[in-house]
Amino acid sequence: MLIEIHDLRKIYAEGEENEVRALDGVDLSIDYGEFVAIVGTSGSGKSTMMNILGCLDVPTYGEYLLDGIPVKERTERELAEIRSVKIGFIFQGYNLIPSLNVWQNVALPMLYQRVPLAERQQRAMDALAQVDIAQKAESRPTQLSGGQQQRVAIARAIATRSPIIMADEPTGALDSKTGAQVLGILRSLNAQGTAVILITHDNGIAAKAKRIVRLIDGKIVSDQPNVPDEARALNENM
Amino acid sequence: MRGRQLEELKMALESITDKKARSFLTMLGILIGVGAVLILVTVVTGMNADMEAYYEKLGVNKVYVTVTQYDRTNTLDITDDLMGYVASDMSNIAVGVTPDIEQSGTLRYGGNTNDSAVIYFGNEQWADCNNYTLEDGRDLSELDMDNRSMVCVIGAYVAESLFGYIDPIGETITYNGYPLTVVGVYYAKDGTAEESMDDAIVVPYTLNRSILSTAIITDFTIKVETSDDMEEAMSRIESWLSENLDSNTSEYTVENGNDEMNASEDETTSLSLILGGVACISLLVGGIGIMNIMLVTVTERAREIGIKKAIGAQRRVIVTQFLVEAAVLSGLGGLIGIAIGYGGSLLIGKAMYDLILVPDTMYVVASAIFSIVIGIAFGLYPAVKASGLQPVDALRAD
Ligand SMILES: Nc1ncnc2c1ncn2[C@@H]1O[C@H](COP(=O)(O)OP(=O)(O)OP(=O)(O)O)[C@@H](O)[C@H]1O
Ligand SMILES: [Mg+2]
């Protein structure tokens, strides 16, 4: 199994008046190469879950095994290595570095993977081209629109060629055409073997995934395989 | 690996140039500290050089003997015995011995007068003992002593003030009315200025009876070979004096001529220590300034740190980033400080000593290294603090 979590809880301000159970006993397994959508309304705990799955945050209780190894047994160095090599993040808030230009932002994770400069730049430009933003390579993030920044963030995640992509509302700031394009990229990455964990509040987007996990108030209420629209349409036409 | 370090340096430079005013203010402490250190060190060096030159001219390793006789009726002149003792028994450590009486008075030649010159009563070794070298004519001789010759050897300023362009050798000047034939001229050694060591003449000490109306010589200078022999020379002279002088009617003092020099050397040493301390404090304050700004920077850039950690930066990378930034800041401050130190040293050297003084290369290199070290030392805590931020907490910061 790629990811296994058991009875995972994330409780903020535990025992206090304003206690928040962002995750409240979650069990979930995700295998190599899966395409999972985690859906839920705002505040249901989706981002909290991704932060824990991405080793950015630690659960209050419960167990998380990545590649069969408990994450809490990992050293800080190993966790950084995992974030660098294994996981490509697309954050909900883009999280680009304002002092670097677009291609430098995209190339930064590869710096931590010790990819040589020329190759880094090449791969960054390729990734930017994939999301149709290569013409802004020399701009600063602050000079871009929200949707453009979103695409740069996506380019940064895919350029690393990590075996797992974690995307928190990657289409949130995009028009439907670009959104569809981004989903197309995620699906083709998945077709090449990348595991994709897609977080969204939008059922229409979740419908593009192969499996849908529903979160309500920090609990999983349903976990079902999904027949993608195209397959269903094909089926209905027969 | 080298490429990455270069990129880290470039990023540090960019974040420094992004906030020029703040970076400059941060550097100010180090800048002033380094500039002040270099200027102060140069000034002390100038003082030392000045002082050394003075003692060089004066002559080192001299023992001054002063005898006081109370019983004027039954006095015993020790001059011959003392000179004999030094010449025979102390020849292994002493260069020479001379009576050394200082007088003032008026020198005249033609229409020119000189009231400032010091008139010394000495023997043929007086010049050696007091670091004068003959330029022209001849020095005093033993014969002059025996014959009580009315002759003198004059310093460069006396020659200039009385004779101008005339050759003084063979001319006769007067000292308080006593005619003295000039037999020699000493080289200038103190700038040929009024009241300098060049404003002096020496006459045979045996003229004491006729000119000074005294029967006995009370002051002597003994020149010793090396400073290591000073203690021994002094103790031998002291024991000779105690044996040869009647303690009921006379007293003596034996002084180490190097004492004054050593005292002023000690003075400049403690001055440099105090200045060094002040400099260290100012550099410390500068370092604290850097730490303060770096801590603010860490808070400001928490989000950037969070992003970097989230996409795989090791702690080391974050630590290096902030350390490089701190080191570049303080190193740059140090460089500007060095420039100021150079400028200030030149200005002050010109104004105070009329010398071209520049900071010693050793101090320049040391302060460059030291300022970088300060940046690293005081940047360490903020850097470690930055690298320890939890990615998720750092990401949430705004
Ligand atoms: N640091 C925190 N301290 C306290 N409560 C928090 C913290 N982070 C998240 N929460 C709470 O945890 C709950 C889940 O938050 P989370 O960000 O996971 O929601 P989400 O599903 O991603 O929502 P959205 O779709 O709006 O992004 C929310 O109620 C939120 O207020
Ligand atoms: Mg969210």
C-alpha cells in the first residue's frame, strides 16, 4: 500500500472551549497509481488531511504509514527527503515565492533534488508549457492573475516527476476550459503511473477521478470507486 | 555543489538589495565598529612610530648617574675613577661613559644669537653615548679634555641658526661671553628645529671650572651595549658608587634611561587594549543588530520558509540561506567599514602626524574575517529558528 491511515484524528485546541475536530477518526488506504478525489464542503477537513498525508503536519492521534513505514518513525531529514522526492504539492493558496520569478519557482523543488541547473530550467520550461504559461517564465508571481499563479503552482508540482501528486483545489481559480486542461494533465500523469490525490469541493471535478472519498465534519461518509463520465456515456450509448 | 552555493549567495544578495535602506541600517553597527577599529589602530600605530622614532634619536640603553655632594669643602671628584672603572671593568657591557652636564645660555656668532640651545659638558665619548654622528670637522678628543681646550662641536640647528651658509669649522662663537672654537658639526637627527636635539653643542667637561665655576662633576651618562645588560650595568655602577662615595656626605641616583620608553610603551599598549575593548563592544552591538533584523526577517519570511520546507528543502538549506544572508550583510558592512577605516586613517595620519598612514593589512584581513564571523555567529540563532519552523505552521503564517 502507498498510503494507509488508521483512526487518524487532528484536534485543534483539544479540551478547550473552542476545540475543533478537523479529522475525527479516519481510516483510508490508497494504493500506488490510484486517482482519488477527496470531496467535502468547506471546513470538512480536506486540507487538514492533505497536510498530514503530505508530511507537512502531524496527526494528534492515529497512525499513518507511507510505503508501509510509520511516518512518525521518520527523522526530519527523511521527511524532507520524502517531500522532495515522493510528493508533488499543489497548494490551495498557490504558495509561490514572491522573490523568485516563475521558472525559478517551478525549478526550486528540483534544486532540493540536486538536479543540475540546465536540466532544472529545461524541465521547468516544459512543465510551464504543459499548463500554457511558458510565456510568463520570467515574470514575478505577483505580476500574474490568480489563475495564472495556479497554473505555475501546478507546473511546479508536475516538474518534479514525483510518484505522488497531491492537489488541493487545483482548479479553484481556473475557468472551466483551463480547469479541464489541468484535469487532463493530472489524468495523463495518472495514466503513466503517478498516484493522484485530488481535493475538491466540486462534485463535477471529483467525477473525473477513479475513486471518490467523501468527508463530512472530519469523518469519511463514503468511499466508492467512480465510473468516469466518459465510460458511463459510452456505456449508455450501447 | 558549487553551483548551488553560488545560487544561495545570489538569493541572499537579492534579498539584501530588495531592502536597501534596512540592509544598510543593519550593517551600520558593523560598519562603524570596523571603521573605528581600523582608525584607532592606525592612530595608535602612528603614536608608537612617533615615540619609537623619538627614542631612536635620543638613544636607548643609557644609564644616568647623578651624584649629590653635601660637603662642599672636602669634596672628592669621582669623574676619573668612574670613567676608569667603566672603561676597564665594564668594557664587556658598556659602550662608553661621559660626564653629561646640561646648561642653557646664549650663543653668539657675528650678529646672530641662539638662546634656545642646550650646552652639554661631555668628553670624547659624549657623541657615542648620546647618538650624535659627526658630519664635518672633528669630534672632541682626550687632548681637549687634558688641555681644557676652548672648543665645541655644534648640532645642525646651531650651525644653521648661527652660520647660515658659512662653514662653521674654525670659526669662534661665544657662550655667555666665553669664546669657543667650532671644531665639528653633527649630522641633523631631529629635523634641524629649534629646541630639538639638533639645537645643542658639546664642550669639554674640563671647562667646568672656568665656565661653570664648579670643582666637581655630578652627572654622567653610561651607554650600555644591549637592553639585556641594563640591570647588570646598573647594579655594578651602584655597588661601585656605594664603595667609592662617602655615604655621610653624598648621595647618588642611578636611573634606567629605558624606563621612560618602557612606560610610554606600556601606556600605548594599555591604550590599544582599551580601544580594542571598545571596538569589540561596538562589533558586539553590531552583531546584535544583525541578529535582531534576521529575527524580524525570519518572521516576515515564515511563509517562504514554509513553502521551501514543504517542497523538500532540508533544514540545512534554510539554515544556510539565513547564515549566508547574515554573513553577506555583516561582511558587506565590514567592507564598507574597511573603506572608511582607510579614508579615516589617511585623513588623521595626515592631520596628526603628517604621515601617510594606512591600516595594517593584518588588521584589514582580520576585521574582514571577524565581521563575517560575527554575521555567522549572530545569524545562527535566527537561522536555526527559521529552519525549525513546522512547514504547516509556516505556511499558515501571513
Ligand atoms: N490551525 C488551526 N487551528 C484551529 N482550527 C483549525 C486550524 N486549521 C484548520 N482548522 C479548522 O479545521 C477545520 C478543517 O479545516 P480545513 O482547512 O481542513 O478545511 P477544508 O476542508 O480544507 O476547507 P476549505 O474547502 O474551505 O479549504 C476547520 O473547521 C478549520 O476551522
Ligand atoms: Mg482547504
